[in-house]
Amino acid sequence: MFQLIASDFDGTIYHHGRISQEDRDAVAAWRAAGRHFGIVTGRGVTFPAMMQELDVDCDFYLCCNGAVLMDADGNILRENQISAQVFERLEQAFRDKPGAYNYSITAQQTAFHQYNGQMPTQQDAIDFVAELNACFGDDITAYANGININIVARGESKALGVVHALEHFSLPEQAAAVVGDELNDLPMIEHFNGWAMANARPEVLAATSRMCRSIADLVEQLFAHN
């Protein structure tokens, strides 16, 4: 029986600056049935405040592509960081990369959960991610997320984050329903045989036979399954 939904944020439950009322009601119904709902995102550790502003209650948050697990109140339960030295080397790599912009500046960081940057196009991001994983793969794992590049400590992923969330709630892996739309969602979708959004990237749609149009659609499917 599915007991926990781990949903990507941007492009999955969050569209055009809002969460639909249909999805809000579905999350509330899922939680009212005694089940868990959380967001797994590439956004940073301040993300729970955004969900509070959106007035959607969660039971957990997985931020920085799974490198940080937080409880319903935003308290960190588990984290893994990149070393400051590797963070500095990544900054230099982005400085040297033509087209890279909005990348993390080491001097502005007090914690090193995730290095972030952007490239002009999705394909540029995919190509640079391959370079970064080849050059820094002993220390980090890089993900393309649209035009964004998210870099976490080696081995961290949304899949591993969901594993830690399940352990926190003393649930087996079969209890998790995961859903997303981008390349950084692939590890968890493949690991948990999860759902792809109908508008997901082709690579994501090709990774699973399960698809949904919205979180409300997913919740309806899960209630019917259970």
C-alpha cells in the first residue's frame, strides 16, 4: 500500500507561480487519510518557508536534490555537504565556462549543501553536467534541471533522499509513490518505479510506464490502487 508521496516541485505541483486548488485539495485529502506528503526539490534549505507562504502543509521536505531531509517544521534531520575546497573548485569551473551565469559564489556561502549555476539552454546544461561529473566525479554528483545545474555531494540524489524519508517514517520502499518531470527526477523515478508528469521531458516519460496529469490525478490513482 502506498503511504508516502514524494513530489517534485517546479513543473510538477508548482506551475506558473501557483499550486492549483485541485492539487491543494488532493494533498489535504491524502494527509487526512493518515498518509505522508512531501516535496523533493533542487531548491535550497529555505524552501519550507515558500511552502508555508503557499499554504500547503507537508510532512517532510527533501531539499538540494535529496542532500537535506527536513521535517514538517523545517528542522534538518539529515544532511550531506560538499567540502569548501571542492565548492571553490566548482566556482572556478563555472567562471571559466563560456555562457555560465548565476552560479554560486563561495564567499557568500555559510553551508555547502549544493552548488548551483545556469547555462543558456537545456542542452548546454546537459553537456556541462557531463563535463563536471567527469572532472569532479570523485567528490560530487551534478544534475541538469532545465537550464539549471545542481551539484551535490557524491552519491546524493532524490532517490537516496526518499530512502531516508522512508526510514524516518519507518516505511518500506514499496510505500513510496514518487513523481517528477525533469532529468534530476530520473534517479527516484527509476529506483521507485515512479510516475512521470504528462508534460515531462521525453527521457523521463521513457523511464516509466506510469504517468499522471497532476498531483490530484496521482492521488486519485493511488486511492484507487489502495
